[in-house]
Amino acid sequence: MGLAMALMLKHSQLRKFSQIETCLITLMAYGSYFFSNALRMSGISPSMEGTLILGIVSLLFCGITLKHYAYHNMSRRTRLGTKYIFQILAQMSENFIFIYLGLSLFTMRELVFKPTIIVITTVTPASTREHADNSSRSVLHDGVPSSPHPTSSTSSPANETVEQAS
């Protein structure tokens, strides 16, 4: 479905109508998911779990195909529009998942607290963030590593005036 959309964008004049182009891109991406669900209803894929995985995989590959082939055939307005639409949908989905997980904590019948897991999940992100902060400070914006002691680097007239003022 992604290749069909890329060919349609390439050989048509849809660039003149960016709203229609954006709608078609979005509908084609989710059309692959709905098509895989239709396979289960027709009896080709009888298991429910297989259909869910098939739908997610088809959506994934349709998105990859659209990004690789159709992206360069879209108008600039459509590129920006689809980028922002999918960013908003991703943020809303992530928010929904975290709200659902947070609410399910209070609706569980039995809560089993394991202190070791709580400590590990608290310490690990904190230590990796500290490591990432330290490594990002040792590199300048242009990608050249800075020296650990800025005053011991090669002397420049600005460094000399600072040292003389001290």
C-alpha cells in the first residue's frame, strides 16, 4: 500500500492540494492496518493474536515504505503537516499509555512490592543520566573535545588577560 501511495504521489498533481495529500498519506498508513484486520474477518488469519501482530507489522512496514519512497514525492507543506500530525498522535498515544498504566496501579487487587526492583529502577536511570551529562560536557558544540582543564590549554591573549587579572 505504501508503494502504491508513492507511485500515486509521483505520477499525479496532488502537490497542488496539500490538505488532500496529507489526508491520503494518513489514510493509507492506517489503511494497511485495517486491511490486515479484514484478513482475520475473512478467515484467512483465524487467531486474534496473529491479527494484532500482523496489523502492527503491516503498519510498521507501510510507514517505513512511505518514509522511504513517498516522502520525496510530497510537497513541502504536506511533509510538515504529516510530521506534526504524527508527532501529536505519538505524544497522545504515549500519554494514554502512561495514564492507563498509572490508573491500573490503583485498580489491582494484590500489590506485591519488591524493594530491590524499586531501588534498581530508581538508581539505574539516575546513574546513566549523570554519565550522559558528564560525557556531553566534555565535548564542545563543534564536536572537538575540550581539555579537562580550560586554563591549562594553549594560551591565547584572552587567557593571558584573565590570568593577569587574577
